[in-house]
Amino acid sequence: MPRPLDGVTVVALEHAVAAPLATRQLADLGARVIKIERPGAGDFARDYDRRARGASSYFVWLNRSKESLTLDVKQPQTQHVLRRLLAKADVFIQNLAPGAADRLGLDAASLRRAHPKVITCGISGYGSSGPYRDKKAYDLLIQAESGLLSLTGTPDEIARSGISVVDIAAGVHAHSAILAALIQRSRTGEGSSIEVSMLDAIAEWMGNPLYYAMDGQPQASRSGASHPSIYPYGPFATGGGGTIFLGLQNEREWVVFCAQVLGDAELARDSRFGTNVRRSERRQELRQLIEEVFRSLTLDQVVERLDGARIGNARVNTMAELWNHPQLKERARWVEIESPVGGLPALKPAAENNSFDPRMDGIPALGQHTVDILRELGFADDEIQKMQDAQFV
């Protein structure tokens, strides 16, 4: 069945995570994504590691269903290629270094003058104005700048998020903004310019801790893997070296937990733990009581008790266990896609839609589609050969 973005062409001057995540999600919905890469090198995320059977784990995750066009965009001799390519584009997205798109004549204003219907999207660290405009911005740097690091870790030491959460936030916001712009264009006939700042994106996601610390109030304390203000809500040791993560949200669950899981209904009436505030204040004391029961049971037995009492819980899984998670397998969330290193497993997009199948095409080799795209743009084989000889493509 047709996909929502069939017929939409996206031209991407992208690297690393934020823009590639946005465009991969557009490709999932059927868009044709032409990824412009540096000749001979490509997106530097191709070389982050070799953990995906010889390919980069980042690149495999972010670049399926795209076409790779190698093009040295800094060369004056390639500007005619860019012009022809952008004339076909519905969306142009870039996450180049601050000012780089402007120097190439690919700023939003210039592109919109030449192509009024194109939707432009620029992703940057801090935005196109303000005192931080030209400051270098990487995911972990903005985890620090945004205050996220002040909330993660233990009371003694801060800790980074285990994923590139700032890049992901920027990519998700860019994706949704582009979809909105496509809807807007269908009504007005005009394109629009989108700007996504990594700091703005993660600041939006920091909403709860921001308001919690409003008007100079103390911010939430770092509490390791436990919730900073709800208890018991975090990891607890079980017998055999296992760990269970449980979460209680209200007083009704606390009463059930005491009676059905800990086997001590009287504990629910103990004034020391009578409210969430009191339980949070006496975390270590309560932890000892809970783990005294849990350590006499295996992890499976603890899970059985918690599930029986309908108390929220989760196993603290490793990546190996996520690869083999029974829920993902049962719901057929994995498919195999092609890549330069052979077949690789890939997760289907998280948002399922019963009216179409997501696009799940292969991961491109560097420059795999260059000749085909240039021919499509009207270049003759001898012209293409000259560009190849000069290493412009």
C-alpha cells in the first residue's frame, strides 16, 4: 500500500546522529532520502566503530533506506550538481558546523528564494543567533550545558546518559517539524524554514526538573538509578545475584506490595513509611527491609510475586538480553535488511500504522547511488567521468 511520504524527496547534508535520525524516520514513511557524503570519506559516523558485523553501529542504526551520493560541495565545479538536485527536492536538511551552510550558499533564505516550495531544516547546537551561536556542540557537551548531567548519576558523581539523548531529541523534533511543514505546504503551496537547536530540544525535555526547581528551589538530587522523589522506585537485589527494578506509584500499591509481595501487611501501617515522603526520607532503612525478603527469592520468584500483585517491575536487562527479548520476538519487531557487510537485523519503526508497511530498505555503501543520481539529473557519462577523475564525486 502507498506510504505517507511516497514521492517526497529529501536532500540531506548530514552526519553523525541528529539529522540522520530525522531523515531515516522520513525514509521509514516512504520518502526518498538522498544523503550527500564527502568523496572518499563519507559521513564520519561510518567510522565510529566496527561493531555491527564490520559496519558502524551508529551508521547502521541511522541510515537504512537512503541513497548515498558522494559530492564535494565545497568545489565551485559541483554547484551545478547541487542546483539540479535541490530543484528536485521537497526538503533540504543539514546539520553542518555553525556557518558552514551559509558559506556554501545553502542558508535557508537563499534556498527559499531559489526554490519557494522547498522546506529547509537546519539543526545546530545553539541556534543561529545568540552568544553561543558559534560554539562547538556535541551531544555530551550539551548534556552538560542543559543541566541534564546535574541530574544523572549518584550523589557523589555525575554520569552521562547511556545514549545520545540530545542528538535524538533534536532529530525527533526535526522529524515532526518537517512533517508539519509538509502538511502546511499542502495548504499554502509554500515551503518554510525550520530551525532546531540541540539545546532547545533537550531543554524542552527537561521540563519536569526545570519546573521542580522553579523560583530558586533546590533541584532534584542525583539518586543513581532510583527515582529522586518516589520510593520504592528503583533497583533492588534478589537472590542469586539478580536485580529487579520495581516502581510503586501510590498508597494503594504500597499496601498491596507489603501484603502480597513482602508478606507483611503490618508494614503498610508503620508510621515510618506511611507516605511517599516518609518512605523517601528513610530509603536505606526501607531498602534493607525489602532486600531482606528479596534475597531469599530468585529473580524469577520476585517477578512472579510482583506480577501477581500487579506491581510495576522490570528486569535490568543487558543489550544481549534486549536482542533476544521475548516481547520483541513475539511481535515480530525484527526484520533483516541489506548492507555492505551483508544482511543485518533492524527494528521496525516504533510507531505502527496498519494502513501501510514501513520502508525497510538497505544501508548504502559510500557513493553507491552517485552515478545513477547524476544520470537522473541529466549529466552525461563523460561529464560524470570527469567529475570522478577530479575526485569531486
